[in-house]
Amino acid sequence: MVTALVLSGGTGRRMGVDTPKQYIKINGRPIISYCLQTLLSHKKINAVQIVADEMWRGSILNAMECMQDDGNGGAVPEKLRGFSAPGENRQLSIFHGLEDIRTYAEETDIVLIHDAARPLLTADMITACLDAVAGHDGVLPVLPMKDTVYYSEDGIRVSSLLERARIFAGQAPEAFVLRKYYEANKQLLPERILQINGSTEPAILAGLDIAMIPGDEGNFKITTQADLERFREIVSASEGRA
């Protein structure tokens, strides 16, 4: 069984907007609905758990009602298993989601973690992650660094030069064996988990075997107003070709 854990608990503070970015409507649809459509319609995804504040859950359900079936005669929204409460930071939100998933999933099942603010997720990327996780504890899509990367001890002066060929930028979705990943996060409670920024960090700290696969440059995360406008233009261009 594969459960997708969609993170949609962000507040949008970095964009300076009242509506969290994942609920901003583009072409009449909230941004979260774009990745949800891809996840829910993917044949290898058996269940979806969403981390979202209670005030936005109705909006998510309304968006899901308009989604098409899964290609097997079943309604896509039926894959939704429930909502989880957002945590104090992103990783605590993940932990809350993992706790809820463990009430209906097996310990050896796979959890696929994705950000609601990455709307351009493709079915091919989902398949690549799930194929690659076999024989590993987890898998992480990465992009090679294009720019020269420097290390600074104080943020003011360059301390050293990092070897660009060995530096990668992590993306989502990330896939993990449920029990091993849950235990890796549990070990960080209660304080250290608040210092985690990336989903794969707890797995690395726990010494888990994490494979890397090529990421997708188009699968960017909407973080700034410029990102939002970029996505709006992509959707408009896509609609124009349809």
C-alpha cells in the first residue's frame, strides 16, 4: 500500500498574503487541487492523507468533488483517508500525518510526502519515486547545482568552496518505508524535530538508506510572488493550447 501525505498546513507568511498560497485560486482552482488531482488519479497511490488547518478542509473537499474518476471506475475522492493537524513546523506536521497513517497502514507500507505548493507534480515523477524506493529505506529526487556553491562560517565572508558536483538540491515527493521513517522522526522529539527543514533530514540522521533519483526542474515550489506568477503563466499557456 502507498499513502500520499500532502502537506498543506502553511500560512503563506513568506509571500505576505492573507490566503495561504496553496489555497489561492488559479484558473478557478485552488493550487492544492493540481497536485491532488495527480496523486489521486495515480494507480499506484492507494490512499491520501492531508495535513491542513480545519478552516481550509471544506475548500479542499469542494475542490475534490470536481475531480474525475481514477480510471478504474471509482471516484478519485474516495482515496482520501482523512486530515491531520498542522504542527509547529513542517516536520511536526509530517509527524502528525505519519501518526494518523499508521492507524490504517502497515509498517512496511510506503508513504509518499509532497507539498501542496508544488502543483506541477507529474505521474512520471510519482512512478519514478515508487519504483526507486524498492530495496531502500527511502528515495529523494534531486537536482544538480548549476551555480558555484560557497560555504560561509558567519554569513559575511566566504570560508571555503564546496565541490559543486557533489552538491544536490532536494525536491519532493519523497518516499519512505513507513515504520523506519516514523521511528526516525520520533527519535527527534520533542525539541530537535523543530530544527528540521527537509523531509529527508530525519532519515539521514537516523542512518537510513536513502537513494537519489533525478528531479524535475518543472516541479518547483511556490514560495514567492514570482513563483506564483510563473505558475499562473504556465497554467494560462496550457489552457491556451487545450
